[in-house]
Amino acid sequence: MTDSKNAWKKQEKAVRATQLAFDLSSEVQKFIKKSAIDEELTPSDMIRRILGLEIKSKKTRQRLSFNLSDEEIALLAERFNIPDADKRLVKQKVADFLIEHVKETK
């Protein structure tokens, strides 16, 4: 079978999967999320592990993300004394700042 046919079969199988959403206490959610981070898994994969189901994905590198308005980017650029048009540099400076913050907080 060709690669494109294999890919199509995988997509078709994924479409048939059923997504479950749970309304759990914040304590339970925090435990699952923290465990997932500690084991470099997604929360979904952590739930699969807890349930004794197969985990198909590889360990993930957890990312942090948040949204910034153009005004907030400009504010941060001014704070770091860099051009606000250079969003990549703003992103790098924010990452550097967060890394330093964690070092100082520990």
C-alpha cells in the first residue's frame, strides 16, 4: 500500500475516534497535568497511561504559550529596549526573562 493510502487510512481512523471530555475537580486536573509534565507526556497520554491504555505518541516537549496583543508586544519591546517590529526578538527576550525568573525564584 502506498504512503498516501496509509496516511488516508490513519486519518479515517482518527475521524472515527471518540473524544471524551471530563468535568473533574481542579485537584484531579492539577494532579493529571503535573504528572504529565513530570513524565513529559501530554495530559491525554497521561490519562491513557492511568487507564492502562496504549500510548502511541512519543514523549513531548512541553510548550508554554500565551497570547499578546500588538500593544503588549510594543510594551514589552519598550521594556527590553528593542524594536517592536522584531517579534522574534521580543519572543527571545521574554524567554530569557522567564528563564532568569525561574533561576532567581529557586
